[in-house]
Amino acid sequence: MSTPSGDYASLAELAASSSPDTSTPAYSNTAAPAIQFATANIQPPGGMYVTNAFSLRVTAWSSDPAVTGIAIAITMLMPDGTVHQISEVLAPVTSDRVTLNVAEINLPECFLLGVSIYLQGANSSPGRVYALAQLETGQGASAVIFQTLAAGYVTGNCGVAWPNSPIRSSTEGTGYIQTVDFTPAGFDTEAVLSVPTGAIWDVRSIRCQFITSAVSVDRVPSLIVQDVSNPFQVQLASAVDSGQSVNYVFVPGMSREGTVPPYARPIAIANPAAGADFTITVPAGRTWEILGVAGQFTTSAVAGNRTPSLFLQVRGNPAGISITSGAVIPASQGNNMCWGIGLPAFGPLDGTLNTALPQRMLLNAGDKLGSSTAGILAGDQWSNIYLWVNETFIQSSINPLPLPCRLLGGQQIHTSTAGMDAGDRWASCVALVEEFLVRQQ
């Protein structure tokens, strides 16, 4: 048995001196690398080997004026075994969609381990800043692209990186979804939506409002989609007359069968003053198919013959269309007057007089319907008047666009209105589009 060296005040100190050291060792983060790499006859440790003849070229296109800088981080394994990082900022950034914002960074001889590109400072929406990282030999006009490392849209929260990010074209993934107002400034002016140079737009929907003046004339609005070689025209469902406000919706692939079908309903007509005929006007944005009209006509005690008719005034024509009952009603009578499709003509019988109407009597907004009573006297009265119609709402007309509806920079979508009056105007013209940037070279 050997004797421990040293002086110990107690057996506890002696036992502690012989226990193993379990404390965590302190490593220096400034010490020189201890691992050495051979330079021949071995596999590379990973990454990509480049010589000092190579540069990293980063190109970016932007449509976001809030972006002022694009950060670039490069990680390299040097020949002596050390890992170096380079951080650069591509600034300033021109955000006109077409300018190539370029940074060229000289590389030393190394193994390239990683490259990442992301926005510095301001964030941005997807589809607004497209970045491309490439290896090149030479620079500027004499550069020769050796390999594309990474490509895609970058934001403040999500960049592109090599070797992990896929290489994406500028039309892949989600673009920048935005609304674009293209309402014309004045009257008698078509609405024009132009795609900016350097952009590609996928049109998701278009909404326009067409407001007509009091001048009675047929307007036939259309929407023109300017394709590369052949314009595509969307002919709207019907002509528009005076005093109307019609909303149009255009959706790629949508069928007109998606509009709301007409529905039948009764409409009460206000009683006119004594000695006057009743009238009603079709409201803006609606079409009526007349099914029937009924009202009570009571004559005063003043002698005289009265002959009621139904009067239709179409498109402001003062002559109108008269459908006479053929009945002669004397003084002090009360008769229920009925006009309807398919009614047998008879009467007056037991106070009722029927008159047949033709099929498909259509009235548009601004047209009028009423009574026209020959020989009406001051004490005569129309009352309990009802109108039955098939009503169609036309203030929201859904129309198809080509699917997909993709436009390139410089192409247009615009309205084209045959018969447009000087007092007509297009209003509230808004397009929902998804924008992609065109990768320029």
C-alpha cells in the first residue's frame, strides 16, 4: 500500500483528493483549429468547391417601394479548416419591376456551405420581391453564369437559401394579390385597366358600375380583354336604356347561368287622385314581365260613358301601347277590371271585366304601365290596384372571363360601349388581380 503525498488535515480531505474530476471543462472559442484537412485523395467535406475566380451574383426585381435593402449571407469553409461568414446588403433597391438590382461578391477559394437572401428592415408581401443567386466567372457585362443556386420570392420573414430552397420561377407559388381601381375620371369615357411593364396579372374578378343619363337610347356595353394576338370580347347580357345604374361582375370561368333567376311577385300600385289614371314606373336595375293587372274602377253619378284601357309606355315613347277593354261603363258603376295572360275576354259580368294580354310583355327600367280611361270624369276613382310580374334584377350581372385570364405587361382590359351618351359614365371600376414579376435578363 502506497502512502499519499501531501499534507491533509483530515481523512475527508484525503478522500476528496482521490475523487475523479466531474466538472465541465472550459473550451476556448478563440483557439486555433485543431482539425486539419488533407488536400488530395479525399472526398470533399460537403458544399461546393469554388476558386477565387468565382463571384456570387445576386439579382433582385422589386415592385415594393418600401424595400430599401436586401440582405445576403454567405457561409464558407476555408482551406485552413475555419468557417467564415460574409454579410452584404444590396442597396439601394429600385422598385419599378423592371430594373435589375445586382450585387456581385468576390469569393475566395473555399467550400461554399450556404447562401441566404432575405429582406433587410421592411417586410413585404409575397410576389413583390424576386431574388436570384448565381455563381459566375467574370463580372458585369463579361460575366458568365456558372450555376443557379437559389431563386424565388423573398420577404422579411421568409427568404431563399442554398442548398435547401427549391429554385422557383417568378410565376410559381402565390403572387401579390391586390385591388386596382381603374375608374375613369369623367363622363363619356371608357374604363381602361393597363398591366404595368414588368408584371404579369392573373385577373381574379372585375366589378364595374354603368350609370346612364336621362337620354333615351340603347347602350350596348362590352368588356374587351386584349390578348397577345386576338382580343377577347365579353358581350354583356342586354342593352341598357336611360336612367339606369347597372353593376357588372366579371369572373374567369363563370357562366351566366349563375345569375339570379326571375321570380313572380305582386306589386301594389298607389291609388291616384279622383278623376285621374294610375301609373307605375319600372325601377332602375330591374326588368318586368307583365303577368296581370287588376283594379277597381268606380264611376261617379255624373252621366257619361267611360272606356278603360291599359297603357304601356316603352323607352319614353309618348305614343305608347294601349290595350283596350272594349267595355263602356256608365255612371254609378263599380267594376273590377282585370288584364291577364290567358284570360278569356268577357264582361262586364257581375261587376268584372276581363281582357287578355299577349305573351312575354317585357318592360325595362324606366318603362311605364298605367291606365288610360277615355271619358274619365272628376269624381271617378281607381282603387285596389295590383300588378303581377316576373321580376328580374339586373343591377348585378355576372359575366364570364377567359380561364385563366393572364395578361402581360402593356396589355389591357377596357370597356367598349356602343351608343354611349355624353352624360353616361363608368363608376366604381375595381379589379382583383394576382401579380407576378417578369424575370428580366
